[in-house]
Amino acid sequence: MSEITSTQTAGSCGPACEGESLIIEVIGKDHPEGHTFRIYDESDNEQQEWLENQVQVEDLDESMLTIWPWKGQTNRNVWLDIEAREGAPIRVPLFNGVASTPRQLERQWNRIWAIVPLAMINDPDPEPGQSAGNVVPVRPGFIYIFRNGTLWREIEVRNGEAGAPEFCDVRLADYLEPGSSGVTDDHRDVAGKPLPGIWLPVCHMNNSVLVEFQMAFSEVQLSAERITYLELNNAARQQRCQTLRGPEPPVSPLDSTEQQMTAGGLVSLTPLPPMRLRESELEQRLPRPWNQIYDLSGTHASSLFSQAREELQAFGTGGASAEEAWEAAYYSDAPLRGAPAARADALLAGSEPDSINTELWQALDTSEDALSSAKENHYAGVILEDRLFSLRHRLTQALEAHRLLTGLLEAVGQKPHSDSAQLVYRLMGPKRLGGHDNPLHVYLDEIDSSRFGPLHTHLLTAQRQLAREELAEAQKQLAGLIRQTDNQIAMADLFSLSNADYIEGFAVTRDLFLALALDPDGIDHLARAESTSEAQIQDANDLVLKIVEEGSDQPLHRMLFPSEESQGPDGVAHGSAAKGECGDGRCRPADLERLPDQPPKTDEVQTLTAAALAGLAKTDAIDLSSEAKRWMAAVGATLDGIDKHVRALANRLKSQAYRLDSRLYGPLLRMAKARDPSLLGSVQRVARNAVPQGWVILGLRDPASGLDMGLTEADREYVHKSNGHRRFYGEYMDADGNPLASTRKSDIPNLADTAEARQMQVYAAPESSEVVRAQRDMRRLKRWDEFFSRIRVPYLVLVLEGHNIWNEASLARKTLAEKGRFRAGVGATSAIVDLLFAGTIAAERLSMDLGIWKSTSIRLNKTAFTINPEIIGKGSTKLADALPRIVSRRLLGGMVTAGLTITVSLLDMAHEWDTGDMDSAAAYGASAVGGGMMLMGGLMMTKMTEAGIAPILLGMGPWGWVLAGATVAIGAGLLAAMLDDPPLVDWLKIGPFGPEQDDAYPHLADNPEETYYRLVNLLAKPRIAIETVNNLHAKLAGEGYAIDAGQERKFAAINTVVRVENNLAAMLDSSSLNIAMRPVTVTRTPTRRGLRTRREIAEESPNVILEKPLPNGKACYLALPSRETFKATWGQEGVRTREVVVRAQWQASVEFDEACRNLVFPAPELHDSTIFDLVAHGEPDFSETGRLFWADEQTHKTEEST
């Protein structure tokens, strides 16, 4: 220590002539006023003012020496006076039995360090080469310094207006009781003036006294009970406090000096990075709070929030920007890693800008280094533990991750096509279910199912995965902290508080239990890939049960639940604990009972929870009764949360074959009885088989009120008429009632092959038929007219064209809806022209057969126009040689009809191309080419008739062109029909997640409700089966049913069962099903002209003898009259049989944007925009099948029936 630059005060003659002296060195310089040394005799009875007045002070470069002449003096005691804001100074003992001390060149024998308390925040995943501990200033709270087991100083830590921490002492002498440990009051006023550091003696008469001191930081002012407990219990004090230890740090270390950063150690402030004052509420929401503290610009939090908004925007945009954001989120140094709060508020800001605390994420003012003055003045730092901050930080991370995940799920639900997206994802997403291939998964190939495709962008899949992983990691870190008993012991600071502040410990525990009891994957009902191992979830869950269960050795258990000794059988607290015993945070039943009684004033509480609840209880009107009730409700809700989370977890684990018994429920009951002994004091836990007579099993059985097994008589009689308030969550059933896919991950469905062959009608004929023989003779025929004469083709063509007219008329509305007005018009025109031309050719054939209408052939053979071969030859001489010169009306008609047919094929090709069905488009194109080849073949045949020689074009003659064209046209037409997308694929391609966003189905555009309705209908597949049943009564008896004689007679008559089912039984169950049936009498009477059949539909419904619920529908058992015969005319027998016609309809109410819509199934086909009308569609029509909104036994047959 330099003596050259020292100064002397109080008339000192300098070190050379000072003689025997008492020297006290205070490390540091430029100490502000506020500290004064006082000297007493060794009995501390007489102050030595005459000696104090001889003081000399030397200011050195790095310390201050206070010197008293001590020649011939006896030992004295030294006290320290700390200036108070009002009244007498705060006096604390400093050194006992000091004597003369020789001056030392460097460190004097009696030393005091000016210290600044520091805290350390651990990084659970430090970067390589970086320390896991990050030193920061302590947050506002209280510093407790024990000396030799007794509280020496109590100091409040404040954030000073100058940007540096301030330390203000409590005048402990005002709260001490002579001869008694601890302090007298729970609330102790701060009296000392703010000071930049704490003077702490470290060496006494050349002996280190650091080990005499134990220091602790607390976020709250400790209660009197807590202080007394810590003074009386050495082991508890050792656990809660940090014992100071050396070595003392260098006064001016080099920047490269490596310091031992451990709790209780003194460190030099100089190497520490610049840092700002603490902002605890903000820091708890940041992934790395120290980065915020080290950022003097104040932009760390605002920058983090901006990055969260940019990430959210990138994910919403999709494409390359979303992929880049996704990759960046997984970098080891990603800023948003561990920042669910920023992401959650960014998400909320996008939907509800006014609902977030924008001030939280605003840039802070720039700041100077909060420790700059302390560093310049060579103060030291002392590292203290702040376990509650670590707990609160990890707890906040978990709760914010939970908020983010639930917010994302809510955001998914608010998207326009949320219901459709969830249905597609849950049913078609999994490749395998229950160990088998998912037959619905193949349909997912029709849409972009990549991470940022339309489907997953709609479902926010990437963000949800990040949120689940954040929650899993926060839960893991939190469980690790709670498992350390020292962290639970730190919570005794909260549980030992008095009055309204007592609620704080319970509030924190409630949130801890919530976070630990969560299943990160279970919260996200859309998740398939599990981000958390089952072992990790079980580990966190088991920790809650380990704390709660009877006989637990966890410190937190005693804080939560009254012991049996502290509570009588009536629930009333009895006995009084010795002074200080409750300072360990143990549950205090009497205080717990009083807690809801009276709302406190906000200036009487120190914890955030108590202040918040007190504020909520306040009313504008002066109504103490209402305020008390609100306070009571708020306290009750907080305490109920602990019970609720434990019971919910127990029930969930119990369903997973955990063995849970009264170990859990005993402590919970004691807590409930402590809260309200007058109500619950008489409740006891007794064995089920030992319930005393006259006792009522609460919530389970009460004969007086009709309660049995938890249900009243009204509950048992209640029949759920509609589950329409539920959206589709359940199973997708196949035709056999087996689950194909499930929205409940706990289900393991059995799969069944439900691939249905598409129904297609094609023309076929027996091998011996005329048309087959004609096809075989085709190559042998030489002349066109001979071919027509041999097989009477005109009549066949007329029949086929008539069939086409019928089909085109019946499908006109469908074609108009699917392919547009122009395609429908061309198709109708083609069919009509085909029919007219076919009718003309048939008339010609008839004139030849019957000798009438002889002019028909003449008119058909008249020339319509001629083809100039010279003009055609300029383009192709071979084509000119192949075409006839004269085009008759007959040939012109064929050309027109062929042209219209080709046009229809081309329009169909364009439609399929537009809708993304490329396979069908190619097939329709090939069909058009085939039609053109057939037309060319017809022209070449006419040319052959003119010239008598078959022309050759591209290596084929007329018959080659006809056969090739027919093969291509017919084969391509059939292929187009087979390759035509089924309705479900159409929905996927054209729907909200498909590649074809066009106006193919205008009624579905911008209509999420209708889009979802049609998807459900396509998946539901309503079906009706009518089957014969024999010996049902015997089968029922064989299955163990008791059937009396009357029932046996009725059941024996059953001969028919009607099964009505659908694949979405979870949404369309039997309560939403309306089945209408009518018996039909079918009479077949032989006549001279053949068998005549007559069907008579009865007006009344048949009697349903038995109804049986099916996994996905209902079965109705009927007894129809048996087959009868009767005498008809001419001595022949007629037959009379009975059948049944069935109509079925399902109705379900579904909520859309807080509105309810009634959905009726089966819905119209995808192209049909008809809306359900109660008048038009409300009643079944038994006269015809295929009616809209009604399933029937013909249109909706089961697979076996088809």
C-alpha cells in the first residue's frame, strides 16, 4: 500500500512518529459519509469519546486508514455507527478486544471491506469455453448477515435512482428483546440512509473473521419466526446462508485474473463486465437473463421480441423464409431458444395488439455500469445464492411455454379451415396405426404435406413443435431444481410469512405443481411425434406425488400440509409451537384458516401475489362485504389450485396403471380441513368396508337424496340427445365398425381393409351374341354398307344413343356444376345430334326392311359438299388421296357427331387438367385422338367406295384407322373413367390445402363451414344393409341373455335386421340418427305376357321388436310376414313377399365462430350446392331413391351388398 500519496488528517505527524496505535483499514477509497467508528470499554457500558476524538484518517490509493493513539491503552471494543435518515444512528458491534496494532506495509491487522452483494445465475447449457455461472448484482430484496449465529445486520437492497444499487439498514436494536433470540416484529422499518456498499470486517487483530459471518439474500423481509429459527438452528442456518470464506480478493487485479466464483466467496469487481440494475419481472421471461443485465444499451429484450415477430412472420409466409427460420431456431446459440414468453407475446400481438404488455418489451433507457463507482473505489463483491430467482425463472419459462402452446392451439382453432385441417391431419397423417398401414394415408399425397405446406401452415405445426420442446426443456430444468432440497428449503422464506403474505408460498407451489404435472405432448392434441421422453414426464410427475404423499421426507411437504399432531380429529388446530419452530416454513393450520378472513391493505403486504389479490378484491364502491368475499374467493382459488393439480395428475397416472392410494389424499384432506375446520372438520378417511352406520359416502352414495354411485335419479334418466357441441374428435370407423384412425392418441385402433372398388357401368355382351359375332367379322367385311346390313347396327346405335341422352339429361346438373355451362351445353348438343343422326340411320334401315320411306336413302346420299384434292394436296398429297371428293349428307352427319364427341372429350380433358387430375386428362385427350382416328377411318372408307381401292395413310388402311381409333377411344374412355379422381381426392386437390385453388366448386370457395361439412360427409360414408336373420332368440340365449317366454316368442319371429351405420360414429352417433322404414308388399302374378310385379308401400312404419347399438350405428330387428302363395288366373300360382325400404338421416349441431349450424347427413355430392331445406328435405320420400339428404338401401349399400 502506497504511503507516499497518503494524506494526514487530525494533526498527525505521520507513520514515523505515530508510536503505538490502533489502526483500522477500510479497503476502498472515496467512501461517502455515513459510517463512524465508536469505541467502548470491553463491557460495552462506557463509550470512550475522549479516545474517539483523537482519531486520525489517512486516505490511501486503495484504502482508508483510521488511526487512534493507543499507548498504554487497554483492550477496547469498536462499534460502527451507520447514519440513519431520522433519529439516532444504527449501531452495530464491529471488533471486540482490540489492542495496539503495528502498521503494516500492505494489509493492516484490522480490516474492513466495503462489499457489494452479487448473485450468480447458472446457465444449464453454457457454450464451449464459457462458465456456467454468470455473476450479476442482487435484485431488490433483503440481505441478512449473521455473525456467530446471531443476526448482525438486516439490509434492504434497492435500485438507486443514479443507476447503482443502494443498501439501507434496519435498526435491529428497535426489535430486539433482551435475553431472547430473534426479533419481535414481522415488519421492520428501514432506517438507514442509502449507502453504496456494506462495511464488513474481514480481519481482527491479524486473524480472519470471515468464517464468523453467514450471509443470505431474500426476496422478502423474513418473518420474526424465520429469523428466530435461523438463529436457534445452526444446521438450518448453514443450509440457508452462505458462510463467508477467503481468500480476500486482490484490490487491483489484472483483467486476466481468474477468480473463484463460488457462493460465499469474496471477489474483485474489476474483471466483471459492465452491468445494469436488475429488472426481475422482465428477466424471468428471458432465456438468458444475464444478457439483459450486461446490455447497457437496453435493447436486448426489445430485440428479442422483434426477432420473435420476424420468426412468426416467416413461419406464416411459408416457403424458403419459413425453412430458414426453422433452421435458425435450432442453432445452439439461437437468440429465441428458451424464449417462449417473447414468442407467446409476438403471437398475441398478431391477433390482439392491445392485449399484451408492450412496455415489457420496449427498449430500456441506456445505463451506465451499475458497479462502475464500486469498481473505481476498489470495493469487493460477495457472491450469494438466489435460489428463488432460479426457481421463478424456470417456472416462468415453463408457464410461458405452456401459454405459447395453448395460444398456438387457440390460433389454430381460429383459422378459417381449422376443423378441416385437423380432420385431415388426424385421420390421414399417420402412416401406420396400431401396427398396420393406415389406408387413408395414401390420400395425403394429393396435397403438399411438407412442414410449411398449406396444411401444416394452417396447423402451425412447426411452431407447436418448438413450443412443446420449450415446455419439455423448462419442465426438465424445473424438476431438477425442485429435486434439490436446498431449493425447497429456500421456499420457507415465503411459507414463514405472516398474514396475507402467507399466500405467496402456496401460490408459487400451485404453479410449480401445474408445471410439473404437465404432459408436454398430451397438451397438444394434434401432436404425433413425441418431443419428450416418457421417462422425463414420469420423473416430473412422480416428483409432485413424492412431495404430496403421506410420510414424504421432502421439505416442501411440511410447508404445504398440516401434520396430524398439529390438527385434531375435528380439523381445528391445537397446541402452540415453541418460539421459532414455525420458522422452518411448516404449515400453520390456524394461520391457514384465518387467511381468507380479512382482505389486507395493499401497503401492508410485501409479496406480489398478496398485493395482486388484494388489488383484485378492491371495489370502487366502499363495500367491505364485497371486498372480503372477493379476497376470500381469490385465496380459495389459489389454495384450490394445489389440490386440483395433484388430483388431476393422480387420476391421469392412475389410468396408466399407477397404484395410488390414500397416501396422496390424506395430506390433501388435512389441508382442506385446516382451511375450513367448521365445514370439513368432521370428515374422516375410513375404509370402504368400515363406514360407520349412519355415515354418508360424500359424492358417491346418499340414500336420502337418491345419490348412488355419484349419480342422482335425474342423472341416470338423462339421455344425451345430441353431441353437436363437440367438433369431430373420436374415431373414423370402417364398414365393419373397426377404427381406422383416431383423434385420441391413447387409442390403438384395429385396422381393416376398406378399399372400395369404384362403381363403374360398362357395356358387355355374351360371346354368342350378334354384336360379338359382328366384331369378329369386322376384318372380313369389304364394304361399309355390307357391315351395316349384316349386324343391323343402326338399331343398336339408336339404343345406345338413347341411353346416352338419358344419362346426359340425368347428369346435366352435375356436369353444369362440375365442368361449367359450356361443357354441359356441348354435351347436351352432342347427345341430341347423336340421337337425331342415329334416328335417321335407323329410319333408313327400317325403310329397307319394310319398304317404306324409300326417299330416306336418296336424301342421305345427296351431296352436301365436295373436297378439292388439289387444295388438300398442297399440304399433303397422301392426305388428299385418302379423303373422298364427295361428302354426302350421311357422311356429314357422321362428321358432325364425331366432331361434337371429340369436342366433349377435349373439354373434359381441359377440366381434368384444370383440377389437377393429369391422369384423367391424358386419358380424355387420348379418347379425343381415338375419335379423330375413327372419323378419319370413316372418310377413308367413303374414299374406298368412290375409287374401289382402299387408300393407305401412315401405313394403315380405312379399317386400320377405324380399329385403332376405336381401340384408343374406347380404351381411353374407360381409362378416364377409372382414373377419374374419387370425391375425397377432389376435395383434397381443390380444397383449402390442395394445389388447385380455382373456382371448380364455387359454393365451397371462401366457405370454411361448407368445406368442412362436405369433408365430414365424404369420410362418413353412410350405409344401410338389410339382412336376413334366423334363430335370433337362440343366439341371444347362447350369449347368456335371460329371455322369458314372451320375449322368446317375439324374438323367434324376427327374420330381418336393418343396419344403419357410418364411419364417424363419434360425431354422428345413434342419438343424432333418424331412421324411417316402410314395409313393402311385392306381388308377382303370372300372365300371358310374362310375370307381372306390383309393389305396394305401406303408410305405417313396421314394428321394431329389438334395437341394438352398434359401434358406429344402430341395428333394428323386424318380423316381416312370411312368403305367401295364391291362386292366380289360368290356374297358376302367384307369390307375395314382404320387404322393407329404409331412409336414414343424421343431424349434428356444430359450432363455427361462436355460431351453431345444423349439419344434415348424407350431404349432396361435392359438386352439388343444394342447401338443406326443412320443407323440401325434412321428410323421407319412399317413392324413389337417391333423394338428397337421405340415405337409402339402394344408393347407400354396404360393400357386401354392392
